[in-house]
Amino acid sequence: MDTTLKQENKFLVALKKVGRAFKNQTFLYIVKRVLSSLFTLVLLVALVTALIRLLPDTKFYDVATYKKIAGTSKVMANRWRSMQLFLAGRADANGNPVPVLYSIGRYILNILPYYKTIPQSWTDYSCTTVLESWTGFVYLGYSKSMSSYVTNVIASRMGISFRISLYTIIFSYLFAVPLGIAMAKKPGGTVDKIGNVFIVLNYAIPGLVFYLVMWDVLGNANGAFGWANFGLAYDETRPLTLVPPIFCIVFLGIPGISIWVRRFMIDELSSDYVKFARSKGLSENRIMYTHVLRNAMVPLVRNIPATFLGAIIGSYYVEKIWTIPGTGLLLVKALQGVTPDIDLIEGLTVIYAAISMVSFLLGDLITILFDPRIKLESN
Amino acid sequence: MENVENKQVLENPNDQNLDSLFVPVKIDETESEHIAAEPYSYWKAVMRTFIKRPAAIFGTISFTILILAIIIIPFFAPEGYDASNTALIHAAPSAERIWGSDLMGRDLFFICFVGLRKSLWLALISSAINIVVGTLLGLAWGYFKKLDRIMIEVYNLISNVPSLLLYMLLAFILANSFPEMPSEAKLIISLTCTGWLGIALFVRNQTLIITNREYNVASITLGTPAFRIMMKNLLPYLLPIIITQLSLLIPGMISSEVSLSYFGVGLPVTTVSVGAVLNNGIAQFTLYPWELLWPAAVLAFVIFTFYLIGLALSDAMDPKKHR
């Protein structure tokens, strides 16, 4: 008798906890945001699928090859073409075109997170390579140009991009925040003037040109500045070779952070609590680092999750110029290959969109943690 | 003793003896209507603040140099400077061709400045379209609360579609549907098809901040039509921020032209424009570095100029700094 009562009580307590969670504004807000993000994701899939459908069929098979086969046999050529279109998901196995709504619906079912099995299929024209059946929660498709599942392609390339970006973020903030603080200490002073000149000149450098010049100076033995070659071309086994690309991104990224640190700090410096702290006799440094910086960081902190998660996307120019096998190259490769790799394009779009939505949500949540004055409301 | 007397005088202000101490002031109608303080004119104050900024001085000087360069230099262009010349392909800088030749044997110096003229025009037109469309839609987006949900969804959607996919599609659709359309018009369409979104979001955020101010609430209460409120109440308030955005958008558009060319969806490689010339240079950089460095220097100078002007404008147009 006693034990059942206790169990009931436990159950009631758990029920109450759930009820309280549902009354919690922050929790409701998160649930609402996640649901609306899922809705946006579904719409995005529909839009991207429809956009890709606007590309003509001729983009998905080599017209020259078609004509070559048609020279010997028209039937063979047509069969070859319908097979290519089948592999691109534009026609079914019999050569009949697939409706757009059908492909959209199938893709949405594939990305919705529930346990499913994708049956095995052929990946090439002659039906020799079998694609094993796939089981899991989110199926993003099979990349033909990489001959692998999209999730595997991204997972195998994410590591290096993420590592570079992690160092980049750490070093950018390490240099840019102190620079911004130093500039804000005396607006119009010597440090502020030098910093402003640096920022303006830095902004004027075209990024692509800067990367190319740095590559030729530091990494390319056969380049324009081969005599000044440091032999730092990217090499998997030597971590030191990551220094030049990281330096490039950090150098060009500093102004974007410093300028905001400076501005937010100057905005805070004119507020009442700073005047109060000053009149109470607090030292300038104490005011700067314990009072002003904490308030000025609130709008900056909001961007940190976006920067971290954006790191997975990688940087196209840097990876291209330094030949780093990261994720930054994937989208352009998928779009500009001989035939566009549809599954890879759609998979990357979905992943990038999901990343940006999650990071905005995390940014909002971190802002609440940092600033108790801000409250989220589910309405 | 004197103190006591004074006290008595103060306590009796109606004392008849005091009248003789005062001289009545002559009333002058014209004098009393005169306002000694200088009337505040917003744009005059902007000018006054603007010319005091060092950034503005440097910016104006380099802007003048830039405009003079793109007007005057093309006049001195020799015959056939932009025709391909097999004898002069990749010629190094010399007295005859001070910046050398590019991969088609064209004179790099004149090509850079003639190309800059075209690129600046294209950037100006596409920035203007982006700003006008973005501002109008942003005002409506911020003002009508019911539009907000739909527009946020549209923004989330379009900003998440890879821009390269959009550009490729646009390039394809335009090439098929309008074969006779000049490539410059195609470029402007590419640059403006999604460019207004960012500005619209920016204007929407600013509008949300000011719509609940008293003067707007008063206008709404008095039954002013929405369009009039947007044009007469909101737009003048937003104008300074929008002008600053414009000056920062122009170099951004030139950079976009460069990256569009880089991905092969911009102007054709034979066109004389900064993007096309720079991208030819990128391909030749390792062997013929001047073919990249000179156009890059021109591009850097343009970005520098507009950034300085934008910086000075954003300070000068802030009414809080007009004291």
C-alpha cells in the first residue's frame, strides 16, 4: 500500500515538473522557435527543389556524349539520356518525368527526423554499383560527384574547416577585443587614431587579392614571390602549415570585431552608472573592465554561437587557395561540376540553414544568460 | 545699520522712492521679433560637422581624385588600347604602357580606369535600386505589423538559399529568355534580386524603434494615412542612415561584381570592367603579378574612398553631434 502511494507521488511530482516546464516562458519560447524553424526548413527545401527544377535537363547530361551515341543508335542514346535523368532524380526508371511536388514531398519526408529505411538503389547507368539500404533519422541524399552519402561527405570534411575556424575565432577575439577597448579608452586619442587608420586601410584590401598575395609569399614556391617562399603550403602532417591561412583570416577579420567593441563601449561610457562609479572614485581600469565591458559585450555575445557554428561552413577562398580539403569548397564544387550534384546542393542548403537557425536561437539564449534585463516571451 | 535699511527696502517693493531708480525700456516691435540665435538648418549643420572630420577631408580629396581620374584618363587613351594585341600579350610595365598589358595585350592602365567608370556606374545603379526598393519595403514591413510574420519568413527563406545557386539560375534563365539583353543589365538584375533584403531588414528594425514615438502616435491618432506617415514622419528620420548605407553599399556592389566574375556568372571576360579585369589578373597572378596588383590597387582605392566618406557621413548626419 505504502509503495504504490509513493510511486503515485513520484509520478505526480514528475507530472508537475512537466507542467511547470510548459509554463516556463523560456521553454515555450524555445519550443516555438524550433517548430517555426522546422516550418521554414520545409519551405526552404520546397523552394530549393523547385529552383533546381528550373535548370534545364541539358544541364544534367553531357550533350556531346548524347550526340556521339546518337550517331550510332538513336534508341541507345535516348535510353542513356533517360538513365542520366533518372540518376538526377528528374525521371523515374521508365523515363517518365517526375512531378516537382513529388520530389519536394519525398525530400521533406527524408529530412524529417524519424527513424526510416531508405531502400537500396543503383548509383550508375549500368546498374553495377549497388547502394546499400540506409537506416537512420535524417537522410540527406547521396552525392554522385563524391560517391558517398552527403552526411558522410560533410562529416569527413568538417574536421579541418572547424579546426581552422576555431583557431581563427579565438585569435580574432584575442586581438580585436583588446584593440577595441584600447581605442574606446580615449576616443580621439593617439591609440584611437592609429586604430582607425588601421581599420580603414584593412577594410580597403580586397580579401581575395590578400589571400593570393599571402599564398605566393608564404606558401607557393613557384609563385610571383618565390624567392621569399617560406614553404608553408598546406600539409596534413604539419600543423604549422595552418598558421598562414589562419593569420590571413584573423588579419582581415579584426576590424569587424574591434569597430563594434569600440562603439558599444563608447555608448556605455556616457551612461549614468559610469559617471556614478567615477564620482565614487573607482579607477578607470576597474570601470572599464568590470562595468563597461560587461555591458558592452552583451550585443557581441549574441554573435558568438553564429561564429562558432558558421565555422563548419568554412571559408571558400582560403580553402581553395591553400588547397585545404574542407567544407567551404563543397557547395561551389557541387554547383559548378560537369553536372550539378543535386543531393549535395540540397543537403548543404538544409545543413547551412539549420545551422544558422540554431545559432540565432542559441544567440538569443546566451543573451538572456548575459543580460538579466532581457526576457523572452513566447508571444 | 545699512543692512537693516536694505532689508526694509526689500520688504517694501512698492515703495514710491524706488521708481526713480528704474528707466523703462522702450518697446520696439521689430527688435522683439528678432531671434539672435542662428536658425538651425539640418543640412548646414551636417556640412559644418562633416568638413571638420579628418576622414571627410581625406575622403573628399580621394573622391575628387577618383572622379577626375575616371573622367580625364579615358580621354588620353591611345588608339586600340582595348583591342587584343598578340604582340603585347603579358608585356611588362614599360614607358609606353606604364602598367603593362593583360592576357589579351590590352593596355592595363587605361583598361583599369575605363573599366572603373563602367563598374562605378553599374554599382551606383544597382545600389540605388537596392536602396529604393529596400527602403520602401522596409518601411511597409516595419509599419504594418501584419506583414511582419510573412516578411520574416520570406527573409529567412531567401537568405538561406545559396546565393551562387540563385546567380547560376538567374544567369541561365536570362540567357535563355532574353538572349539580346546586354550583360550589364543581367548583372544589375543579379545584384538587385536579393540585395534589397538586407536593407529592408535594416530599415524595418529602425522603423520598429521609431513608430511608437509620440509624434507618430499623434499622427496615427489624427487619422493620417499610412503612406503619408511613412513619407513625412518616418522617411526623413531614416534618411541620414540610408544615405550612409548607400555610401557603404557602392564599394560592396563593386566587390560583388568581382566575386560574380570569379564564379563565372558576371560580365564576360572580354568586358572592360573592374571585376572582369581583376579576375583575368587572378588567373595570371603567379607569372605576371602586375596584372592583378594594379587593378587590385584601384579597387582598394575605391573601397577606401567610399568607406571614409561613409564613416564621416555617419558621424555628420547624427543630430546629437551638431552642438
